[in-house]
Amino acid sequence: MTNKTWFITGTSSGFGRQLTEQLLARGDSVAATVRNAAAMDSLAAKYGSLLWHTELDVTDTTRMREVVKQAFADLGHIDVVVSNAGYGLLGAAEEVSDDQIDRQIATNLTGSIQLARAVIPHLRAQGGGRIIQLSSMGGQIALPALSLYHATKWGIEGFW
């Protein structure tokens, strides 16, 4: 098996962290993005040059484009891009604040779309690659008090 190079958003915890740890353990290289770079300290110490990491809030499109450009420049080739960053917002639609709505959509939906837009030109230039967008069952069904979360996940399903 040939080792691959991955670009993954939201790697400080949860699925993104687990995926990053497993890929590094098998010898793959990972470009990991987190909102707080210190979250990668233990992995950086353990895996050294296999881990390229930087801070990124996926709601900052300008910064995202810079990070993507730098990752491709530094790593030369990225085989797989995983759009993982996101979170759930619990609350009835009429109870959540305008800021919570804006942040949920910016993180879970717009961030994912902007990541795809940022990486596609690089993937085309290198002759291919894969984009994996993590959604959830929330993009297929709806549960009470998760309407904004579901809206973002349904949006992801529609975009792809």
C-alpha cells in the first residue's frame, strides 16, 4: 500500500482527531487544521514530519485559501481532502440567537463549500485527488431541536 497525504479540517477532537491519529499511525502524512494549534502538540511530538498542522477557523474563507495554498506548496501533493469541521447546535429554531444561526451555517455548510472551492483548483492541477465531506444522518432525517444543524447537513448533501 502506498502512503497517502491527507488534508483534514477539525482535527482537535472527535472523528477528525481519530482519523488523524489512525492515518499517522499507519505512516500517512496529514495536514491537520484546528482552531487551536496547541491541540496538535502531542501528535506533532510523536509523528514529526508526518504531521503538518496549522490554525484554521473554517468560517474565515480568506485564511482557508491561504492555508490550502500553503499545504499544497509545502506537501507537494495531497491525495485526500476531508471536510470534517463542524458541530451540532441544539435548540428550537425560535430559541437560538441570530449569531448562533449564522455561526452554525458558516461552520457546517459555508465552510465546507469554501473548502471544496479552495482545493479543487489544486487537485485539478495535480491531476486528481479525492474530497470527502463528512455529513451525518442529520442530512437525511430530522429530529426535534436540531433544525439548524439539520439545515446545514441537508445543505451539504445537496451541494455534493
